[in-house]
Amino acid sequence: MRNCHVWKTKTEDGRKREVRAGKFGKKWRLQSKCNGDAVWTYHDVPELEDLLVLHDVLWRKYQRKHLAWEDVAAVEQMIQDAGGEVPLYD
């Protein structure tokens, strides 16, 4: 997948969690999997925390001219739709 972004975090109980975000057409799709899980969990409604991390990942790629602004703007809209506040960067 060309437009796929991956990051890893730890859950509250200390397990490693990998999150993948991919864009197909104009729709973002997030999936996650913890260590030891056999299958990926697809999130129809992504968690706000994952959207904020995705925004950070995309923002850094946009700054290096590796990503179009439309991708960042789409995730910002998803954050606002989820009731979150879009982080501001200098």
C-alpha cells in the first residue's frame, strides 16, 4: 500500500500495539494489532488518540514535502468530527 503510515505504542497493560493507517480513495482506514493477537482490528470509528498520532505523523511528512496537504486536512476534519481539537504547530 503506497499511502500507509505505521506507528507503535504501548497499551496501559504494557503490551506493544501497532497501528496502521491507510488511505484508499479519499477515505482513511485505521487498523491495529497487539502483540500476540492473530488478526488485525479494523476501526470504523478511529479512536481520537490514534487520530492525533496520525495527524502528527502526517504533519511531519508534510513538512518534508513527502505528503499532500489534503491528507493532513482530511485527518484534521476527522479529529474535529470526533470532538477533538486539532493541534497547532509552529
